[in-house]
Amino acid sequence: MVETFADLIGQWPQATNVSGRKLSSIRTFADDVGISYGKAQMMKLRSSVAADYWPALLEAAKSRSVPLTHKDLTRMRERRVRNTRSGDALADAEQAA
């Protein structure tokens, strides 16, 4: 099971270009979702996909036979928010010390 958006993007099925060369998972993800490669890189780096992209992401997942639901995306978002908040609390504690 994919736990984070970064995992999802990193494990996205690779497509093959017209010359038979495999594309990176980030490039394939970007093409499938209809975003730039740079935006896909940032999504992976931040481990975050804005909810505005979820409909396109779910459609792309379906077309690639990637088992993904709205509930999965919500769970990944909640995990990211929790981790961000705990990281903020840790940073605050370190600054206070």
C-alpha cells in the first residue's frame, strides 16, 4: 500500500515513448495528470498533491490500473498534515531550548 504522495509518484507505472525508451515515473505521472514535469517534481518533493488535481489523478490511476481511491488520497493528505504539525512542534521545542 502506498503511504505518501511521494511514494505514489515514485511508484507510478512508467510509460514508453515512441522510440521505445521508458520514461521516468515522474514524467509519466506528469503527462498522465496533465501537469508540467517541474510541478510533478515539486509534488513528489513536498509529498503533496493539491486537491484540485485529485480528479485528474484518479482518472489517470484508473487508466493505468493503479488501485487508488479518494479515500486513499484523503488518508495521504491527513498523514502529511499530521507529520507537518509534529515537525512544527519539534522545531518549536528546539527553538525554545
